[in-house]
Amino acid sequence: MNELLTPKDVQKLLRCSLPLVYKMAARGQLPCVRWECPGEGKEKPRTMVRFKKQDVFAFIEQHYHATP
């Protein structure tokens, strides 16, 4: 089975801000798995977000630009 990473794990790998990780996931730039969290009394349903490790590394390879 593929290892799932938390947004904080992805933040550490990409060395970026946590809000940027969530924005990239929301925009579809970084594939993720989402599901609703149980709970009541929330105006907006909350979702759990996880990332496949292989998708994060594929994202890195896709956007990697070597400097000469």
C-alpha cells in the first residue's frame, strides 16, 4: 500500500508554507485524498487531507529544474 503523508509532512519535503500545501491541493496542482471529518455544529464541513508519497515525489520531479 502507498504511504500517506500529512500536509505537515509535505510541507517539510517541499520546504514551503502549510497554507501553500493546502492551496496546491485545492487547485489540483498536488494530488490528494480527501474525506469529510465527523463532527457537528460546523458551518463548513471539515475535510481530512492526505497525500500519496509517490505523488509528492512525482510532483517534485515534474517541477525540478536543474541550474547549470
